[in-house]
Amino acid sequence: MKSLIALTTVLLDNTSIKKLNVSNPRLNSEQEETTIHFSKMLHVNYGLTELHLSKHDMRDFGATQLAESLKDNKTLLYLNLSCNKISEDGAKAFANLLKLNTPLRKLSFCSKQDWQ
């Protein structure tokens, strides 16, 4: 988990990395620390255009934090949140985000069954 947190810290000021896939990290926690750090990073990072966070054991709290942080992000076009534990409440946070006319063009919530 510390390596993912360190990665988000490095990405705070990095604008050269455009696509990042950190799916299935096998470093989950009940407090969603990595999701919180990714949220903070996305709030200030203006380089990433594509981010894959599938199989992060993300729940509604983390999804809501992520959606909130993306309100100020002007570059992320694709976000993959597949195979997480996001329910209706987390999806509503993203619905509210999309009402704000963000640059986000593709958002994936597909479940494990949809992937197979």
C-alpha cells in the first residue's frame, strides 16, 4: 500500500505521464487509503488523461471522494472503476460530477460478471 501512496505523491506534480493502470493492486485496506490519495492527486494533477483503478476494493466513500476531486480536474478523459464495491450512492456522486460538464468522456463501473 505504501508504494501506491508514494506513486500518488510523485504524480502530484507530474504532467508527463498520460495513462496509468494500477488495477488489482492486491493491497486493499478497509479505510480506502489508496483511493483517498488518488483523489488528492487527481485534484491537482493536470497530466493524466486515463486512469484504471479496477479491483481496488473501492466503496461508496472512496468513489464519492474521487468524484469530488474530479470537479476541478480538466484533463482526465477515461476512468475505469470496474470490479469495485461501488453501489448506487457512489454512482450518484459520479452522476452529479457528469452534470458539471467535466472533460470525462468514458467511465466504467462494470462488475466482475460483466468482465468475464
